[in-house]
Amino acid sequence: KGAKELDNALVTDTLEWLKSYPQTNKAFVKALTAYSDVTEETASDTADLFRKALETFFQEFFNTSKSLENLKSEYGTYMKSKGIPAEISNNLETLQQSYTNFMNGYAKHHDKTSVNVLEYVMYQTGNIIRLLITLEGV
């Protein structure tokens, strides 16, 4: 549905990499399927599916059962261990917090998400997953 270059980098490639994370792969595919048929009435549910996919990824990646909101320290520690400069790591932690705040305020606990933000949510989910998987090889 979106920009071909972004679809390839943040959706298609991500799906390939998620073969090593079966629960996340299943959750991400479910979110993408919902996105392909999204309406204003289902926008919040679809956004929440992307949140669940990211949360599942973090749980599999960091081998934990913590919720997305409670994984900030793991995320930051991991970035630091990979030599990511503090300015970038802090920016990514802020992005994760903003993502979580949006999901809690518009999708998970309220039915206020609009279709016009879902492409961004989809790409941001793929972007965060892509970054961590890419860093794993470093």
C-alpha cells in the first residue's frame, strides 16, 4: 500500500528476518493483513496489532515476558552494548516511548486511531525491528 522502497526495507525485509522470531512473524503478518483491509472503524485495532507485534519482538529478542512499556532499560542497554552513541540511543529510546504513548492513548486503551497514521505506525514498527536485528550482526 505504501512507498515501494519503504515497503521493501521495512516490511518485506523485516518479514524475512522475522523467520528467526516465529511469534513475532505471526503477529506482524496479522497486523499487515489487518492493515491491508483497514477502515476507520478498525484503525485502532490495527494499530494495536502493530504494537503487539513490536512487543512480541522485544519479548523474543530480549528473552523476557515484560510489556513494551517496561522494556526501556533493555533497549537502552542493548544500544549501548552495540556502541550506539548516546545521542542516537537516547533518540531511539524517546521514539520507543512516543510509540508506546501513542499506542496507549490512541489504540490500546482508546478507539481514536485514524487510518491516515497507520502507514507511519507500520513503518515505525518495521524500522525499530530492523534496527535491532541489524545490530545483532554487529
